[in-house]
Amino acid sequence: MKRISHRELPSDAVLVDVRDQLDAIAMPLSSLSALRVILAPFDDLEAGIATALPDDAPLIVVCASGQRSELAGAYLLADGARDVLILNGGLRAWRVALESPDLETVD
């Protein structure tokens, strides 16, 4: 799966937030982006939710630090999702980039 930065988000993408509900409420992705957001907590992915996700747009998997996103993306692909990308560094890297735009994120 390809990793992308927040600057590379396709305009038709759907953000798949795999954080738990409390984390998603505390720091909603909708406060960072106008893209559509779907909350799909990591613990629910094993049950198979890819069929409930849109298949006409890239799915950008987002977690807090980027670690769970890789495994979550693998679950989605195994469950039939086609266009799955990972937000590099997760929400923390995105927030750092927004707060300090002059700092480069190291991959």
C-alpha cells in the first residue's frame, strides 16, 4: 500500500478513521479536512466492513500515528476494498505539519 502525506490527499478521497470513537470525538478529522470521513474503529475491521465503504473513491486510512493504518489497510484490501492508501505518520504528523509548516516530515 502506498503511503501519502496530507498534502497529497486526492480531492475525491474518503478518510477512513480507524481510531476509537473517543479519540475521533476528541480530535475530529473533519476539523482538518473537508473530505468525507467515515469512522471505522480498528477493532471493527476484522468483522469485515469494506463492503460498506464507498468503492468509487480512494480510501485513505488514518490513525493517530500511522501504525494501525497499515494493518487496517491490509484488512480492507483483504475484504475487497480496491483503492486503499495510508496517511503517512497518521494524524500526529498531519497536525505537526499544520502547526509548523516549515518543518519537513521525515518518511
